[in-house]
Amino acid sequence: MRTDETDERIIGCLLRDARSAYADIGAQVGLSAPAVKRRVDRLRAGGLITGFTALVDPAALGWTTEAFVELYCTGRTSPDAIRSAMADQPEIIAAYTVTGEADALLHVRTRDTAHLETVLERVRMAPFVQQTKSVLVLSRLIDRR
Amino acid sequence: MRTDETDERIIGCLLRDARSAYADIGAQVGLSAPAVKRRVDRLRAGGLITGFTALVDPAALGWTTEAFVELYCTGRTSPDAIRSAMADQPEIIAAYTVTGEADALLHVRTRDTAHLETVLERVRMAPFVQQTKSVLVLSRLIDRR
DNA sequence: GGTGAAACCTGACTGAC
DNA sequence: GTCAGTCAGGTTTCACC
């Protein structure tokens, strides 16, 4: 997948506002609206843009607790086993296998610490989980996703 | 900010595809296009929806390295000092102050490990940084942002 | 990459609860 | 008063050249 500077600028516009009109983007990058749409379609087909989504503020809905949870597993637990055990919990917004002592890292969002506790309990119910280590988020300093 | 079940379903549609037409969303939730737009406008005004963005796959652009970096700082370094020292590095896609031994947690994305090393060097250049502890991401198991 | 038909967005207005 | 539907206008999108 090849990409030029105009593509990058179009992506930049879409990152700022994914619902902006193609004509607006075209005005910023010096292209007509159809030309912009063609490039966006190409970027989607090429897998560079995987989709468009709304940014929802969880805090505005009362979800004020955020944590990272290290998972320590038995023997050689497969990543797939971890995924399938965690996938049914919507509070787990991201999960990674990682280097270091822990086997996996969970990114969790809950309404409050009590809610977090129930999530942790369910996480620990997976038979391969030996130990969890949680780190609470106090504040977000940077958010560039 | 009050929200009902229809609002939730509209948000669900927008999370799946932020560029879908209001008429399409309306068809899914049983509302007309103008009614959907009114609700979306209200959700944006209420701060629940903070914006719309494109989902870009960094791996497709050759950014294959992802890491979490714990920051250990001197004395009582203010969160604001950490933010301003890290904000100029686009490779840091998120930063949090956290509980536990570390003072902050950085979420970093780079092209490769060599690139990560240069980022870590610049991070360590901040005068308040005593130590960093990095954890490399091996694979993403879940991604629900 | 630029042009017309079709679809979409978005105001104001009207009616129902 | 609140919320949804209808309609008209201007705008955006998409197949075609």
C-alpha cells in the first residue's frame, strides 16, 4: 500500500472529524470532493483506515474508573485462551500479551471501584489466572488515539 | 445529561460506523433521519459524544512496535510537568498518572524497537525522570476503543 | 481528476403526547 | 413543554465522462 502526502493530510482531517464532508477536506488539501472520496475508499480498501467511530466520553456516562491489570498465568497459557476468557467482558476495553513478568495486560473501564472489583473477580475466575496486579489511573495526561 | 435506550443504540451505530447516514441509523432504531440528527446534536452538546474519528491501522503504515512505559519520577513531580515534558512526542499516544510504585504510565507506538529506543532516550531526558520500565506489546488480544 | 442526477443533510413548521 | 414526523432548500455523494 503506497501513500503520499495528500493521503496523510486527508487522514489527518478524518482523525480530527470523521464526519466532515469530503468537500471540506478537499478544500483543505486542494482537491475536489470526489477525488477525496476516491482516496478515502482506496485507503479503506488498503486496510490503512479500518473504520470510523464516535468518541464517547465514559466519564459523562458515569464511568469514572480506569485501570490497568497485569495478568499472571499458569504454565504456558495460550494468548487465544486469554482472549476467549476475557472477550465476554465489555469492561475490558483492550488486552495485550506483553513481555516481562506478567503474561497479559488488561485495560479496564468501570463505573466505580466496586464495579472494578466485580470485573477483577470474574477475571480471576479463569482457571489459568494465578495472580492479578492492578494499577488505577488517576488522570489522563495525554490522549491521542 | 439524561439519556435513554434509543440514545444508546444511536451511539452504538455511530461507534460501529461514524460515517453512516442518519437515515440508516434511523431505520435501525425506528426514528426518522431528522430525529436522529437532533439526538446526536444533543449528545454532542451534552459532552457525551466528544467527536468522530477515523481508525487508522499503524501496522499498515509500518508502525509495528507498541509498548507501555512506567515512569518513576523524583520527589513530587506534578502531573502537569510530566504532561508538558511528554506532549511534544507524537509517539506517546497516551499518558496516565497511576497508583502504585510508578508515577506515570506511557502508551507508546513506534516504527520499530530502534525507534522506541530514541523515544525512551528523549523521555529520560526530562530532568524529573529517575527510571523507566518498559513492557513490549507482543499482540493485541482485544481492542474495543 | 472534474461534472450532473440522486441521495443526503438540515433547517422550519406542524401535530401528538 | 417535549419530542417526532413531514417537507423544502441547499449540499453532498456517486456513476459517468
